[in-house]
Amino acid sequence: SPLILWFRKDLRLDDHIALIKAARSGRPVIPVFILADEGSPYAPLGAAQRWWLNHSLEALARSLEQKGSRLVLRRGAPETVLAALAAETGANVVAVTDLPDPAGRKEDERIAGVLEERGVALHGFGGLLLHDPEKLRTGSGGGFRVYTPFWRALNQQAAPAPPRPAPDAWTHPARWPESEPLTSFDLLPRKPDWAREFGSHWTPGEKGALDRLHRFTEGALKGYAVNRDRPGIDGTSGMSPHLAMGEVSPRRIWAAVEERREGERNGPDGEDIERYQKELVWREFSYHLLHHFPELATRNWTPAFDSFSWVDDPAGLEAWKRGLTGYPIVDAGMRQLWRHGWMHNRVRMIVASFLIKDLLIDWRVGEKWFRDTLVDADPGSNAASWQWVAGSGADASPFFRIFNPILQGEKFDPDGTYVRTFVPELSRLPTKLIHRPFEASLVELRAAGISLGSTYPRPVVDHRFARDRALAALAELKAEK
Ligand code: FAD
């Protein structure tokens, strides 16, 4: 009887263990994608990711067709759809790649129970993480809460298994079940089409992922250790949205950078490679944290933060979302997010610190906005990173470390390239003023064609005042303890 291959956040054929097993079984394979309701662990996390999913499904369908197969699209509650599909085709096995988050695992267990009652077995396989969170534990058997020992422990394990290519061929069913058209999923924004620029920046799908990976390992990997912190340079891999949808496996990425270790003399050095692998392991670490603390996106890891006096500031929040805070590096980041559905890591830290510490807005508000607007929205990394910046997380930056948005801008975007790209109304300011337009004289502003308060906003809050206010709120929290 046929076998259903249920795709979720593993939209690729390369290094796909469930597909390899399915092909080996010799049974006819029916690939299916089910659009579950919003909020389901199988659904994209937000609007930007829905855009990505639309194009990724097109790409997956094309890759399957090249192998003589198809992608069957259905909508609805997965257990109902799968049971109906099994009854229709006579399939008694559903193969999946296990989701790495606890909500996904729990839902899979529930669905496995429902299917079992109908004589259908759900078989799960790995592939979305380098290591199983159940197997990588501290000496005393608990989960890791601190990154450095986690990295050390991970390195003491055997190197990740090598990635495996897609099978050349497998068996197809004689009759294909009906598929709904992709347009019925209604995944793309209409009016306004805020995603219109995404397509010139990203190529969703497995081929887009592998091409980008190749460009990175041949290009920006050399110098990554230094350039990764410079938002004005295209110095990072851009693998995050591809990883979020499972279009490339972390093992494939790991192997691709390892391969460059023994490369030509002019290639990346050991430090570039190790630095990159360390970042990839931050993703891993975030998932392991989520595994041990499933409420990572909604509850403070450090309960002392539960009584923090957050401020309700709708005007400040709106200015932050729109990139109109009056702090150029913050505004550039928030506008990059609008335009590309992605933001450079350094700037994510700066804008998150600004929301939490300068505006005193609860980190969960920022986490939610990112979840909706990032093409790489990820249940582990997003939640863990927001808690990290807030100081409420497991291995967190202390709350009193408050980023100064002016100095951060000057340090990491020293020539103002990044600001000039995303905040064009400031582009004619001289470099010495690009991160502090509010200190420019009227003459300087006029020469740059800027009218503060009209063509570009004045700061929504004074950073020095905000810093003192944040430290006072922290002191209050400490006094309460
Ligand atoms: P590269 O520098 O090329 O890194 C390679 C890979 O390593 C990334 O694709 C990613 O998988 C992983 N990685 C790198 N940095 C981190 C990090 N700090 N934490 C976890 N994994 C990391 N990343 C997401 O994938 N999804 C999110 O929703 C997300 N939200 C974030 C929210 C905040 C407030 C902050 C500060 C960071 C967040 N990050 C998130 C982490 C990081 O910013 C992105 O992974 C990175 O910018 C992606 O770009 P890249 O692929 O070019 O990174």
C-alpha cells in the first residue's frame, strides 16, 4: 500500500531522512502539504513567513515534478485530512520529519493517536537539528542553560553525520489524489503589498537555499568572523529563512563550511569557520532551551521579571514599528525589516534593546512583531533572543547592559552605509552626523535637505533620560526581591 510523506517545515528533497526511508520502502509515495490553521505548530508563524511558504511550496512542487512525483495540497485539520487521504488511497503509513519544538512534538503525539485508531501509523524522523535535545544533557542530566558549556559538550560529541543526497527515484502511485490549487491557500499579501521587495532579495525554496549557501561559502565566509557584525556589509549567510522552513538541513550547512577548511590558501580561515559554526549552534541552543522551557515566548525564564513595571506606550511602539524613532540605526533596522522581512543580527539586538530599555515596552510585544514580520521567524531563536536582550532569559545579557543607539550605530555602521540605504532622507548628512542628526546645526540640516520633525522625526525619547528610567525600574525590581 502507498505511503504518505507529510511535509511541514522540511520543504526540501536533499538530506531528507523521511524521504530516503520512504523511497527505500519501495511503496508508492504520496507527498502532501497541509495548510493548518494559524497558531498550529505546523503553520507558518506570521504574515511574512506566509509569503515565503507560498513560494517555497511552488519550488517544492517543481522539484517533485522533476522526479516524476507531485505535491498534493490540502487545507484543514491535519488529522482529518490525513485520515481522509489514507482512506482514499489505502495508505497505512504517514512519514514525517519531526518538528524540533515541543508544541510540534506534542501535536504529533496527539495526531499519531488519532491516526492509530484508524489503522494508520505516523513515523517520525530527524533532520531539523544537529543533535537531539533529549540526548545532549549536562553532567547531572539536565538541559543546558548556558551557551559556552553547551558548545563544548556539542563539540565533544561525534561530528554531525554527513548530509545525504535526495534519492534518484522512487515509486509513484498509479492514481493521484486530488490537490487543491495553491492560490486557495491565500498566502500572499494583497493591498498593500508590503512584500513587493522580498522577491528581489530572496529566492525561497531548496535551490535558492543551496545556491545562496554556495555563494556564501565561496564568498563572505572568508572574513565572516569580523564582517558579521557590520550591517552595512553583506557579510552573513542569509540562511535563516531557509532554515526556518527546512529548505536546507543544518547538517548540509555544517558540511559545506567544513569543506572549506582544507580549501585554497586564500580561503576562509579556521576562525571564520568556527565563528560561523558557533552561530549555527546558537540556533541549536535556542531549540534546546525551548525544549526544556516550552513557554519561552510567553513567560520570563527568570520569574523575578514577572513584576517588572513595563510601560504602555502606543505612540512609542508605533514609531518603533514604522522606523520613525528618530534614532537612525533603529529606524534603518525596522525599515530593513519592512523591506526585506529580515534584519541584520547586530541591529536586531539594537532595536530590541531600544524597545525594551528605552521605551520600557514588554519584550513579548517585540517578540510578537518580529514573529509576524520576519521571514525567518523561528519559535526557538526569536523567543530566546528576545529574552536574551531583555535580561530575563536563561543565558542572558544582564538587564543593566543598555545599548546606546548612537554609539552602537557609530561603532558598527561607521561610514553610515546601512543608515543611508534604509533611511534615504538622511543620506546627505556627513558621516560624523549620520547617527546623530538631532545634534546637527540648522545650516548642516538644511545642506542635507532635512527638516527635523518634518522630513525626519526628532527622537521619541531622550536616550539619557530613558537609560536612567530603565535602571530605576530595574532597581525597583531588585528591591522587591
Ligand atoms: P548568519 O550570521 O549567517 O548565521 C548563520 C545561522 O546561524 C543563522 O541562519 C541562524 O540559523 C544561526 N544564528 C545566527 N545568529 C543566531 C542567534 N543570535 N541566535 C540563534 N541563531 C543564530 N534568528 C532566527 O533564525 N529567527 C528568529 O526569529 C530570530 N529572531 C531574533 C530576534 C532578536 C531580538 C535577535 C537579537 C536575534 C534573532 N535571531 C533570529 C538571531 C539572528 O539575528 C538571525 O539568526 C540572523 O540574523 C540570521 O541571519 P543569517 O542567516 O545571515 O545569519
